[in-house]
Amino acid sequence: MNDVRPPPLVSPHIVRGYELWIFDFDGTLANSFPFFLEVFDTLARTHDFRCLEHDKIDMLRGCDLPQLMHHLGLPRWKLLPVALQFRALMAQNIARIALFDGMRDVLHALAGRGVRLAIVSSNSEANVRAVLGADARLFAHFECGAALFGKRRRLRRVVQHSGVADRAVLCLGDEVRDIAAAHAEGLDFGAVGWGYAKAQVLQAQRPRLMFGSVAELAAALAD
């Protein structure tokens, strides 16, 4: 039996104690997973790894990135060209990618409280800014184009540039690698259950906070 303990209940007092929020983009801010599934087989055929078995999508959402790569027969050296093609395909279809419902309100609520906002993403800054539109102005820091296993260094750069103490930083993301990068830097992590990875997989990594929906995140910020 797995010993997976739920994270502490999300308290507005805890959430409001953070001065800098560092967001992942795909699966956290932007609902890009359907597009990812749509272009997956194109990526697989181009770069010669296993195409998606649609009856196994739920199982694969329970894998971390190394496990997924092993299942697909995708060597690490191919990650960069695959990521570059995915970014290019998204750029060609950027009008189809939107933020999750309610996420713009969350961003405005945080900015209205004087919280600094940042993005650390494997996606391109051009794609990120295109989806955010006018709300890109809410973000003080963009660290985009990160290697899939290279977010730790980007997180540290954002924190150093911000001048905010580590204890006042919250990272939000939807993948195990996001949690690992934050924990390696000694930063608190808020896992979101609406993205690429299953919520229970994220919960097993012991994030500081867990948000099951955008509405739950918004409620934690409400007066």
C-alpha cells in the first residue's frame, strides 16, 4: 500500500505569504495538452520514436519524464529537436491555445496584491507571450526555452534577479520534473492537478501545496 499523505490544506494565510510566484506554462497556465496529443504522432514519426497509444494516455500521465521516454523509446539526445518542433507547431497554431478558464483572474488577483509573477518554461517566450496577450505585462520575469531537465538553473536565476528571499517564493507546475527542480533549489512548490501529470503522482512528491482546480486556487486568494 502506498504511503501517500495529502499535503496540508490550502490556507489563504499560507498562500498570501509568498511574494514571488513562478509559474510553469504548459499544463499550468495554458491548456496545451489537447494540442500536444494532436501533434504527438507527427513528432514521433519525424524523430523515430513510438507513436501514442490512445488507450494508454491515462497510464502515461502517471509516468514521470524518464519513464515516459523509456516507454516511447525516446533517447535523451532527441529531446531538444522534439521540443523545438513542438514549439514551432504551436507557434503555427497559437490562436488555438488558451489559458485555463479563470487563470487570468488569478493572475490579476496576484498582481493586484503586489505579488511578483514569473514564468519558467520549456516553451518559447514568443509562444508564451502570444497566449498571454496583454497580460504578459503582469510578469516581471520570463525564463523560457529551458531544457526539459534544465529548469533548476532557470528558477535560481529568476529568484536571484527578483531579490526575493527563498522562503517567500512559490513555484507552480504540473509535472514531477517541476517539483524536482523547485525542491533542488529549496523552494516551496504548489502542484496543480489540471495539467499533464495525474494529481496523485504529483502528490506523491510531497509538494508544499496542492491545488485541484483553478477555482480552488482562486478561492485560496479570495478575501
